[in-house]
Amino acid sequence: MKTIRVAAHVHSEWSYDAEWPLPELVGAFRERGYDAVLMAEHDRGFDDARWEAYRAACAEASTPELLLVPGMEYEDSDAFTVFAHPARRDAIRSFQPEWAPLLDAVEIWNRHYDGIAPYPRGRSFAAEQGLRPFAALDFHTRRQFFPLALALEVAEPVSAAAVVEALRAARFRVEAFGTSALRFTGGIPGTALRTGEWLRRRIRGPVRRAQRLAGRGD
């Protein structure tokens, strides 16, 4: 067994709302110290032929230093399944208890929707439903680079099948800033990040409007 650092929930140009080519993702995530990336493309427009082409493209773009694990953002009973971004549109309120046995984990921290702090209700919700806590980037653009990762105990040689097997066996832990992400779900570290996220959201709108205005003036 070896421990690898994994980025989760990443979109490439194979998704309708993202632009990064797979080879560029490999380089960018390797530079940031990751060993593997769990892709999560939107299933819109995918059929069997496109899925096979996508799997081949992930294999071709992978390197000995970084593995791309092909994946889709939809439910599949034969895969590792995650309840994604529960904060989005308050999706947690629509959750049905009978879904829990069909799931393996829940995103307690989704960088795209939760920002620089974990979802406040995520950890307690995961415990209530008996699901593993999961942290994911939901990567679409450069703004979503952030030191979130899964520390995954995987059998060698490292392969997509070995990564999925380790996920399903729950041989992973969630990390942020090189330590347990659970540290930031409460106490002083959690309060500090939530305050930072509140401030970030307060200034984000004015900053972006100023950037647009500056662009018009060029």
C-alpha cells in the first residue's frame, strides 16, 4: 500500500461548462503536489462511444507522476457514489433517508460552492446519515485551485481500478492545507475560515464589477 494525494470532482473540456484540456490539467495538478485526479464530467452528451473515447483520452493524458481517473457526475450503483454539493440550492433539504444506502460519501466541502470554508452542516449531516465525509474542488476554472485533497491508501501498482477500490473500501481521509479537513469544521480554525469566506463573498461582487469596468476602459 502507498498513500497518494488525490484531487476530487474535477471537470475538463469534456464537460459543457469547463475548458481545461486533460493534458493541461495533468501538468497543473502535478505542479500542486497531487498524484491522481478524480474526474467528474457532466453526463450531458455522453453515450457509450463518447464514454469510451473519454476513458481513452484520460489514459493517454495520464503520466507516471499523475493518474486521471475517468468519472461522471451522476449516480451509478457500480461505482463510488458521492452526494455532491449539498449546499447548492439547499439540496440537503431535499435529501431522503432512503438514499443513504446508495451512497458512499457526502461532500462536506465543495470549493466551488462552499468557498474557502467547509459547509457548516456537512460534517454533522454525514454523521447522521452514516456517510464518509468527502472534500472536492468541483474544479472548472483556475479560481478553484485550493489545497483540498483526499489522502488515499491505494494498492500498487496505482491504477484507476485500484483507486476506485480504495475509495469504496473507505481507505481515505479528507485533507485541507496538509492536515485533516475536519479540523476546519468547528472551533477556532472553522470560525476563522467561515469569517474569511463571509468577507470574500462580501467583496467578490464589487471586485468583479470593478474588473469588468476596467476592462471596458482598455
